[in-house]
Amino acid sequence: MFGPRLGTVFASRWRAIWWAASIMALAWSVVPSADDKDAEPPHAHVDPWAKVQKSSDN
């Protein structure tokens, strides 16, 4: 596995607090805000296997 062993993390109370704080900081920086106004609106899904429909203008 990645990272330190749980036995070494929880060997002291201060290491456990630092480990928990780092996990919380990681989650805070990775997860976007629910009211983020700068985010682009989701695009409509386009089926890549669908046949292209030609317009009747031709």
C-alpha cells in the first residue's frame, strides 16, 4: 500500500492529528464546491456510435 503504516501513524497522538489534518486538507483541495459559479455547465451526451443524420437542406 501507499503511505505510512497505520501502526506508525497512530503511534503518537500528534502524528495521528497531523495525518488526519493532511487527509482533510487533501479532500478540501480536491472536491469542488457545490456553489462553484466558475464551473462550465455539463455538456449534452453525444452517442459516438449513432449514425450522423444528414440535414434535409441538401
